[in-house]
Amino acid sequence: MSTHSLEDRFQHLIDHEEKIEARDWMPDAYRKTLIRQISQHAHSEVVGMLPESNWITRAPSLKRKLALLAKVQDEGGHGLYLYSATETLGISRDELIEQLLTGKAKYSSIFNYPTLSWADIGAIGWLVDGAAIMNQVALCRTSYGPYARAMVRICKEESFHQRQGYDILLTMSKGSDEQKEMVQDAVNRWWWPSLMMFGPNDEASPNSAQSMKWKIKRLSNDELRQRFVDATVPQAEILGIQLPDPLLQYNEARGHYDFGPIDWEEFFEVVAGNGPCNKERLAARVKAHEIGAWVREAATAYAEKQKNKIISTVSVA
């Protein structure tokens, strides 16, 4: 079958909502796009453990410690699901990790900002995980089967993370004036980076059109961002806080909230490695990888020993 015929059949499957599986023929560009997107998602989950993990011992109660510990553990698990999904595309996990540790691969820019107070943990749960859910629910219907199935599990757990974060902020917003100020300060700092999480505006996102045609993405960056803003404003009113955007207002004609311009210069600076915590985050992952080398070596040696034991048993039989 010619390449042209294979591409036609491939697109026909996608147009008819059939999932593409690992053994199916796919264009090289589709494979490369998925490797880049899913691995970036995996890296983001693993790096995303860092801004919150240093607050586990400083959480204000045992209940909060346990909830945050469970959340960080979930994020590590999400990274494993997604690395496994990426491996089905013909790339090894070692290669993926090396790309992260050498700076060749990207992860979400949002994780290069510092967590300065306990309210930041609430803001991350409410805004960052809320933005992630808005994007990831659509990915449950992505055209690549292993990715879609991983996202179903991940979205269920992310919904817990968002509720946890909102509960932290809601509790603090009913507390002292100092706690209320902490909530407002955290939201002021995390609001705009959360909007940046959806990526550049559609006209500045050259890969979006093809990803939409292949149904890797179901909604554009701007559509997802608008949905997030529309869902978040009423929640902010319940918290009794002001979102840091003087241009934010409901547009009756559009039936959506209008919001101010995003500082894309800041976004691209952070993506380029010049954010507040880029070097710190990467250094932490490199150190963890080096410290864990003996575990990987021991696991590999054990697996080899078990393999040889099985071969010996079969040979005797």
C-alpha cells in the first residue's frame, strides 16, 4: 500500500473517531508530535512535584500533610503513566529522561515559579490544576489510544487536586485578615501564569491546526483559556477575592468574560529557561536522578537474575 493510501486510511480512522493504537501505521509527523506532547506532559508531572513537596512538612495540620503527600504521589504516578504511553511510540524511557535532564525537552512553564506561602499550595490546586483539567478532559478523547486511556485515570485524580486546593483557599478566606491577604497575594502571582499554561494564542501556535486535524487536540488554546476564565471567575467571587485583571468583565454580547492581554514576553522568557526557578527545578531533578542510580542498577540486576533463573528452569525442563 502506498504512503498516500496509508495516510488516507489513517485520516479516515481519525475522522470516524477510531483510536490509533501503537501497532497501527501512523505518519512520522504524528508520531513525533505525540512524543513531544506526551513526554512534555510527563516531564511536567514529575517536575510539578517540586514546588509542592517542600511544603509537606510545613502544612498546617496532619490532615493537610496527608492530602498534600497524596497529591504529590499522584503526580509522580501520572508521570509514570505518561512515560509508559510515550514508550509505545518507539522511544525509550532512558531517552526521555535524558532529554529532560539535559534541557532538550520542555515542561510546563508554570512550575518555574516559587511557592512562597501555604496559600500558594491552594492557588496551585485551584488555578494550576484547574487549568490542567480544562485541557486534560479534552485529551481523554484524543486520537491516540494509549494517551487517551492514561488521561481518563489522570483526570479523575486531578479533580481531587483541584478540590483540595480550592478547599485550602476557602478555609483561609474565612480566617484572619493575614490569611485573607495571603490568599489574595497567591492568586495575584499565579493567575497570569495559569492563563499562559494553555500555550500561545492560536495565531502564534503553528502546530495547533495539524494537531486539531489529527484530533490530538480537540480544542484550541484560546478556546480552552476562555473556558477556564469563564469557570474560574464565579469561584473567585465565592472566595471573596479579586482576580488581578482590571479589564476582566462579562461581555453580554459574547456570553463570555473578556480579559486583559497576557504578557507573552514573560512566557517565552520562562520557556527559554530564564524563569525564577528554572535552574533550581532542573538541578533538583538531576540530583534526584544521580542519587537514585543505585536503585535502578539494583532493579536491573534483579530483573536479569530472575530472567536467567527462568531460562535455566526452562532449559532443565
